[in-house]
Amino acid sequence: MSATTITTTATLALAAPIVDQTRLTVQAERAARVMMRKSPETQRTYQGIYTRFAGWLAERDGVDASVAAFTSDALIEYLEGLEARCSPATVKKERAALRKLARYLHQLGVLDATVILMIEIPTMTDITTPRQGLDRATWERVLTVARARLASSTRGRTSHAAAVRDLALIQVLGGAGLRSHEARTLPANPFDQGRSDNQGGSVYLRVHGKGNKIRPVPLYADVADALHAWRQAREQLPELVSEPLLFSRLGTSRVDGSFPDAGGLLSTNGVIRIVRPILLAAGVPVDQAHPHTLRHTFGRLYMASPRAELSRLQRIMGHASPDTTSRYVHTTSPSLAPNTAALTGYAPTPSPATKRTAAAKPTAPRDDRGARHRRDRAGESMTAGRSRVVD
């Protein structure tokens, strides 16, 4: 190697920025990228948690957070602050993510995380807050508002194409239970041809969920109709002919009905800007006017339907754990009262002859298996019915 080459190499080495490997943000970014081989969306979620924690440490200590600042006392203090202002689910998610980071740093040998990993993580219990989805009446109002925009789009600020797209997006989120990211990344032809010919009968979506897992999602008829209507409308837009995504950006519509800025992935904030005004117009509280509320709505209404199965809802919604799905089946005592009264009132009325026999010959109480069987059959008849989701 010549002297000139050596000098050039040394100059480049001196000019390259020196990365402080002791900074927590540096190690956390590497952990999210290398250790957690998840979907890009999940990696961004973990990176956001680590960034918030490092920022909190820096604000508390007055200097950039180092790996050494990640102690058990700091983690407990941070989690206590979260518990005071965040939901239990958020606290649990951030605690689990920070434990993963601690385990990663421990395995690298840059942090002794023995005590951190001993901090207990509470398991899901029956007192977990249920998912706050919309009730059926509110969901119907949301659909009414979204459909009304189809008629008013000719004289309002919203174009007809945008109104058709927005209704289909609302239906996919609340009528099929997709996550925002799953809806945004649906292909232009989203139907699962392997499960149905989509020419009648069952219609399924092919959904790419978390961890790049693919799952089929059955559709209600009105959801399938909204999707077909949007696919037909987008075929009339030259700007979207070669667009690979179903729900693309439209941008501003010109007077001639064209969309010069159409195309590209619809952002998370873009979905919020579409969904939020519709929910607010339907009377949804401000704190619930969010796209993910519609996913919770699907889970809530599905479990309220006759013959609903928790395991099937888990498959439809793409939950890795049944504990997550079980949060949609919390039932309050007032809602159970009508069913209890119906079951109690089912006991058959004894005939006059039976009454006289019973009065003449008292018998000791015993377990009447026949009556118990009839009550069980009554309970089954109450839950019998036909699910709207078609297999």
C-alpha cells in the first residue's frame, strides 16, 4: 500500500463522525433494527418507546442518556409516571419493550440488567379495561354520515371519488377489523382468490398483518360492496391505473375531476384526517375519534352477535395471544340481567295434579337433572342464530 493511500485512509477515518457507543439512543436504535426482526411498523413502535425513555432520562439528569443511566430505579420511576397518565395496556407495552432492550444490552455485556429483568410484569386479568369500541347505534350513525357524503360530494368540498374511497376505508376498519397499517397497504386487488372466486358466496380479504403474517378476513356484504364500488371508481381515475395500492393518496381535485397529485402510500395521519371528521359528525366523543376505535368496534360488535367464537375472532383480527382478544368479551352486570331473568323464568309451571301430589307427599330436595337439562337447552336456544360473517 502506497504512502498516499495510507494518508488518504487516515484522513477519511479522522473525518468520519465518531459514534458514542455508550449513548442509550445509539444502542436502542441498533436493538430495534437488529434484534427485533419484526415489520417496519413494529420496529418504529419500539424505536419510539426507546426514544421517549431516553428523552425522559436526559430531561431528568440534564445530560444525554447513557447506557449506565438505564437502571432498575430509573425504569420503575418512569413506569410510575406512565401509570399516572396512560392506560394499563400502554404501560404494559412500554414495560415489555424496555425489558427487551435491557435483555439485549445485558447479552452484549454493556449493562448488568439482572435487577431490571426481575421487575415483575402483571399478567392480564379479568379486571383489564375492555376495548372501547362503538356500540351498534353509533356505528350505524358513522356509516350514515359516510354514505351521506356520497350524495353531497357533488356540491361540497369533498369529491365523489374521495367520498367513495373514504366509505370503503371506514368499512374496512370498522366492518372488517383491519389495523390502519393493514388497510393502507392493501393491494389494488385485495381479495383472496384462494378462498373464494368472489363471484358470489363468501368474500375474503388477503391481509398482511404484523410480522408479515398473511391471514384471510371474511367480509360482510356491505363491506364487500363498498370495496367493489371504490375499485370501480378508481378505475375511472387515470392517475391510479398503475397504482399498486388500493387506498392511495388522492390529493386535491381539480375542476375537471382529475387528481394531479394522486398516488403513493396513504400516511397514518392521512387516515386520521379521513376518519376523524366522519366520527365527530356522527357524535363520537373526541377522545374516541380515532381509526383504531373502529377496529375495536368490529371486535365488540362481533362478540355481541349470536354464536360468536373467541378463537375465530382471534384469527380474523390477527391477534397473537387470545388474552388480547378476550378484552372484547367483557360484559357488565346490567347487560346480563335480561338473560338471567329469561333463564330463571323458563321453569315449567306444574300442573294442578302435580301440585296436589306435592302437597300430600313432601319430598326432600334433589337434583332435577331433567329440569337442569331443559334450562341448558333454553340457554342454547337463546344464543342460537346466524352469524353475519360468512365462512
